[in-house]
Amino acid sequence: MLGQCITKNESLIAWVKEMTNLCQPTNVHWCDGSDEEYQSFCDLMVKSGTFTKLNENKRPNSYLARSHPSDVARVEDRTFICSKTKEEAGPNNNWADPDKMKAEMLPLYKGCMRGRTLYVIPFCMGPLGSPIAKIGIEITDSLYVVANMRIMTRMGKSVIEALGEKGTFIQCLHSVGAPLEPGQQDVPWPCEPDPAKKYIVHFPDDPAVWSYGSGYGGNALLGKKCIALRIASNVARKEGWMAEHMLILALTNPAGKTYYITAAFPSACGKTNLAMMMPTLPGWKVRCLGDDIAWIRRGDDGRLYAMNPENGFFGVAPGTSMQSNPNAMHSMEKNTIFTNVVLTPDGDVWWEDMGVPAPEKGIDWHGNEWTPSSGTKGAHPNARFTAPASQCPVIDKDWENPAGVPISAILFGGRRPSTIPLVNQSFSWEHGVFMGSAAGSETTAAALGASGQLRRDPFAMLPFCGYNMGDYFGYWLTFAKENRNALPKIFFVNWFRKTADGRWLWPGYGENSRVLKWICERVEGTGKAQETPIGYLPTPDAIDLSDCKVSAEDMAELLKVDKEGWIKEIESIGQNYARYGAHLPAALTAQLDELKARLNK
Ligand code: SAT
Ligand code: MN
């Protein structure tokens, strides 16, 4: 009944038994995380039609999966934080009473794995052995989830060993919600097709995660957004650290000095591109430590240290090319899972803006024959690649250092076609927290719903903060109580400015190194800046534009204070602040008032 059990941890055995009784799978499999096991799972998925094996000569050990067309992104309106009270979850989260939610979901799980195998995935977020690493056990009936978890987390026997007989773990229960009746033929991507019947539910007080109905990305790979952000943000606040939606990069200047920078941008706004960027400025080098999540703790020296809890990249494929992100392209040359991209006739993959011509014909993400003149996109805009971080050519030597790396600068940003300048340094930690709290971005395909609409996404954490965002703002402010001078400098960046007729003002990608250079100079206290009502902006000559095609007029536009735009911005920030009521720290209202006063002077 229990399969080949690989642990002596009694509470784990008891929980797996309980879930087996509830979900009634045909088999139970404890994942050991070995290469042989991974291979056998991939073979099984090729047989069942979930995976298409790609051409071994072009893309060794790599596979393509096509999801159900309803199951292509995170479902934010079906994501719940079930803290004891609604107030604890805050207006930024859907809330339900934990007992009521469990009572609602238990009948869904009853028999939900009939005809399927229940896989037990022991996983660790953070390098095994790190003092802040967290062990979780995900129970799932999706082999696709198992294979992705093996890339995205440290997974298998080593985790069971680290857990030992008495260790505790975070319970993560996942089912695609598609039991098989006797004789019923399986489909390549089983799931609950009705988005309104999917559930991504967090119980921060247990802590535990229950996910039902979806097999895609952040809905189903529970180590990622669910554990490493929503649950971890709760744990972090209790334990005195931070769980953030941030990339971590190391930037080395021509003199050989390295600066560690973290950056919080919403999903599908270029974190992966920045994290492994190829600087166009001669002599500068970027190395990558993480592209999505940073766990940050205070060191004995008062500095903030960042560590990536993940083991792989779950990156957006469309738009990724040898021009935009060669290091991501190299990271996915082998041992990679592609989801919802085009299959080419030679057994490789293609997507929009891959920088190579589209194949004359291919199979699109729906599984239909497709040609460039079909009039539809071949890849889904949220199509993904899942690749091991260790395959990144510029992975930093310290990316698995349990101590993390000391942060010099924190960046916030988003997709803002107007008003927000290319780069803006905060006057203080508090002003920086204000900048983070005021962040906004045009929505993207990473979540179901309309794309391209401005929404406030404070700290890029709106979908990922597992408690009241007003309290989260307050928690960020507390870090300045001690050792203020050891804190990173805070900047707001915006690579996405456009002219009224839709032309990009800034080339982005490797050219962003010019902005990072100025940021390092500001950290050193040498960068030239002018004090403006909105923050410290670079003086017109402060950003190194050698061999860069941006005109002086465009640069002036990118660095100007657009008073009218900011007056509207202030109004919109104020409206968003009102959501948080009494939980909004007075220090942030003061920041908003001061900004208004400075602008109107
Ligand atoms: O699907 S994920 O949540 O993993 C990707 C994202 O939205 O950042
Ligand atoms: Mn993300």
C-alpha cells in the first residue's frame, strides 16, 4: 500500500498513509531523486503522451509538454491565504476560514487519485544544510510536477536523510483533480478544466499548502511561489528574515570589485534577463545567483545577505533569444522541460521572438499543425522552460553558499510605459520602502486575466505576500531600526518607457549594465546625481553612454520628472494605500505627503 517507503520519520509515514487513504491512489511511489528514476518518469510520460522527447542531437535529454488550454498560468483569483482571520490575510489576498476551507476541499480530494500513482516528493528549498533551508514534502498525482520539482528544488533521498527520524516538514498536497475510472483512457494533461474549480490554498498557521485542479507552474510546483514566498513570508516575519520575489546577481566592475544586487520585478518583467545579463559595457561582468526568489537575512555585520532557495529556472520562453538572453539559451541546451512552445519538424523547439526564423511548419502549443502565417501564436505567451540553474554559463560560484551574499543595492521595478524614470535612487530606507510599496506594472500573461493593464504590485509581491501587505510594509520599515548604514541602497528602475507613438526609449537587456554601473557608483558615493522631488536622479552626463545609440533627447525624457504624471501617480498610490486601512504604516503616508509637497513646491 505504501510503496517502497524510504523514511523512518513517523510523522511523515503517518501523513502519507492518511493522504493515501483520502486520495485512494492505485500505487504509491516515494521519489529518491536519482537519475534513473528521472529517466524512467520521462519515459513513462513519453508513453502516455504528456512528454514529447526532443531530438537528442539537438536538445539532449529534453522534453516538450503541452498543457490543457485552460491550464496555462497562475490562477490568482483561486489562490487563498487561510489564516485565522481575514484581517491577517489582508486585502491583498483571498481569504477563507481554514476549517471551512478544509471542509470544502476534503471531499474534492476523496478518491481524487483513483487509477493514478501518488508520488511522494521530498524537497528542500535552499541548499541542504543551510540554517534557513526549509524541507517540504509534496504529495502529487502528476509526473509532470515530479519531473519539474526535480529540476526546481533539491529533491529525493538526500532530503529524506536531512529530515531524519524526527525532523519536521511542510505538508504540500497536490492533485490535478482528474481520477481515472476503470478502463478510462488518460489524457496527456489531466486537470480540472474549469478555472473556477481550481484551488491554490495556503494554511500559514499549520503551515501547509493544498492545491487542487491545476498542473501548471506556480499552481502545482509547490516549493516555488506557495512555499518559498507565501508560506515563507509568514515564517520569515516570525523569524526575523525576508522572503522576496527577487533575482540575485553579482556584478563585477573592470577593477575586479563585486557588488551583489537583488531586484524585485513582477512575473514576466525580465528578472531572468537581468539576472544573467551580458553587459555591453566593456570590462563589466554579471554572474547569476537566482532569477526569481531571494531569502534574505541580516548578517552579524548588520548587512543583508541573500540566498536563492531554488535549484532551477522556470523562465518565460517567448522573447528569450541569443540577443535578449544568451545565458538563458545556453542554460536550456539540455536536460530541460519545455511547456507550451512550438515543436519544429526536426524535433526541436521554437517560440515567438526566439531570434531565429520560425519553422515553415510546426506543431503549436495546442498540438495543432501551425505555420507562421496561421495568424495565431505558436507558443503560449506564458510558455516556459524548466532548466537546472547549474547549467547557466554565468552561475555564480556562491549561488549555493548557505550564508548567502551581502547585498549592496535593492532594485524595484515594473513595466511602466510613462512617468517612471529609467532609474531613481531613494533618499533613505523609508523612502525606498515607499518606492517598493508604490510599485506598479502592466499585467502580463504569467497570471490568468487581461494583460497590459496597470496594477499596483507592491514589492512585486502582490500575488505572493502570504499576509496583510500593510503589515509587510511595516515589517520592511523595521529593518532600519538598527544598523541603518549597513543596509543596501534602494533604487527604482524602469526599462520599459515608450514614446507616445509606442517606440521604446531605452534599449534594455545588456544596455541595462549602464544603469547598474551608475547604481554601483552611487553605492560607492561617487555617482553624480541631482536631488529631485521624486529621488536622486542621474545628472544628464552621469550614465555611461559610450558606444550607446540612445540620443540625448531620449535620455532627457528617460530622466525627467514628469510633474503631471507624478500627480496622477500620487493619486493612484494613495488609492491603493487606502486598501490597507489601519495596517498602512504612518511612515508611508508621511512619505506620500512629503512627495506631494516636494512636487508642488
Ligand atoms: O507560474 S509561476 O508562478 O511559477 C511563474 C510566475 O508567475 O512567476
Ligand atoms: Mn516569479
